[in-house]
Amino acid sequence: MMDEEVRQFLLTAAWLFARHGQGARARALCESLVEDNPRDGVSSAALAELRLAEGDAAGALQVLRAAEFPPGLLRAEALLESRALTALGKPEEGARRWQRHLAAAKGGARQWI
């Protein structure tokens, strides 16, 4: 497994490639990160975004469902999954996924009561 410093460097390089129109290179880096650790939510979110941009909604959904997302990325996970479901022709399921996220987020904000 890669150490965190290497992982962060490769994610940054992937972002730079994607930002400068080199999606294939960005995807290759993200794929290597996800292959190394399929449960890494950060790398999986990046790869899912790249796959959605390429029109591979099924691949994006597969990556998202294999990963574990840290609390700070739960919104990104829900949004990416909703987009993938909508792109796969399941807009109602995508909307329900987003609504589940919103309901959970609102409930989490009120847990102190």
C-alpha cells in the first residue's frame, strides 16, 4: 500500500492533469490509487467524477459503492451517486439518494437536542 504522502501527491497530479485537459492521465492515476485501496473514498470520488465526465456512469457507480467515505465527503458521495443514477436513466432513484442524504444531514445537525 502507498503511504499517505505518495497518495496525496498522486491525487494532486491527477487534479492538475484533469484541470489541463489530460483526463486520460488523470484517470490512470486515480485508477492506480483505487486499485491500491478500493475503499479510499477520496480517490474513489475523484475517479467517479472522471468517469462521469467521460460518460461512464456505471463505472462511476461501481467505484462509489466499493468505497468508504469519510464524514467530510458524504455530500460528495451522495451527489456523485445521484448523478450516476440519473445518467443511467434512473432519475427517481437518483433523487431518492439525494433526499436520503439531505434527511441524514439534517438529522445529524440536530443530534445534540
